[in-house]
Amino acid sequence: MVQLHFDEKRLYTILDSRDILGDKYYDVFVEFFNDLEADNRVKSLATKILYMGKLRQFLLWLKERNIDPDDVDEKTLKEYMIHLKYSKKVTPGTVEVYVRVLRRFLTLIGKDHLKKTISYPKQADPVYCLPEPEIVEKIIADIRNLKYKTIVAMLYETGARISEILSIRMEYVKEEPEGYFRIIIGDTKTGNTRTVFVIKYAYLLRMYINTEKPETWLFPSPSRNGPLHPRNVEKLLQIP
């Protein structure tokens, strides 16, 4: 309740901008807020605060240059995007918020055709780095539940996705005479199949199969007729 009260107070502080914006810009500012309030998709108070704050910055930028809100054109938008990038040096994630706000603003003033002028920034794909083998081995060793220990070990050794590991059927699991496992898994994105091998942790998979004796699914769900749900593993690994 305290946080909600604080957020509401902050929103009203942002809305109390008539003196710094002036009537001409403040009218558009309030109209934008009313549009947000009428949109059932925008329920978060934090989102409203964020959007109103970004719009106020844009309107102040227009005011400094004596540009009427109704006179915003392609040149104005491009100059503002350059301002964000080089003067304010905002991150791509923040630029994305500005773009969302500006596109909504353009719709409000009847200039949808200008939306193509401002596009969402391209963000580089995140680079994921595996922890050191010693750390992974310790994580696996610390898992007491045999089923989850085996799943995590297979995830690490095969590089497969959680959904792929959990969708493995027993008919596609074959232990070779040499002591390793050959497993056919289906790619949940493309529908294609590929073969993976469990060598380092073959002893763990063998122990799991001999102990649990799975029938249809390698990792069956205890509560439904099907495989274990990925969220069960994500909770174990605390994946948000």
C-alpha cells in the first residue's frame, strides 16, 4: 500500500506540469494521459509514470525549439531521435520506450503515417557464457533428486533445450555396448529430429532408468499423463 501511494504521488507530480510546459503543450500532455487511462491494455501504474515522463521530455524539447505539437513532422522526429542517441546517450532499451510513446503520440494527433519514421532499435542478441566445468559439476552434484540431477546433467552435456530433453520418449533412448547412450530428440522449434549422445553422464542416466523405470516418457510427470513440465526444472534452477 505504501508503494502504491508513492507511485500515485509521483504520477500526480508528473501531471502537474502546466507551469513548465505551458498551456499549448500541457493540453496535449493531459490528452495523452486520458488516452492511456482509457486503454484497458495499460493497467500498470509504473507504465503510466514511465510513458508520461518520456512524453513530458519530448514536449519540453519541442517547446525549447518553439515547435507546435501539431507541427511535428518527419524532420522533427529524426532530430529528436538523434538527440536521444547522441546528446542524451540513452540505451537501446530506453530508446524503445521513447519509440512506443512517440508512436502513441502520433496516433493521438492524427499522424499515423509518420510512425514509419521512427523504428525500434535493433538490439544485439545476448551472449551467454557457460560457467566453468567445475561449477557445473558442483551444481549437478548438489542436486539430491535423481530425476532432476539427470535432467540437468543431460542439459549440460547435450546442449539441448529443456523442452527437448523433457520430450524424450523411452523408445528413442538406446544404450550402446560401449556404455554410452544414443538418443533421438525432436527439435521443438523446427519439428526435425537429431541424435545426441550422453557419455560423461551415462552412469547417471543408467542409474536413473534402472531406479525409476520410466515407460513412455524418459521424464514423466507425476501429476499428469505426459512428460514433466519445463517449469519444474526452471524452478529448480531459479530461472525467471
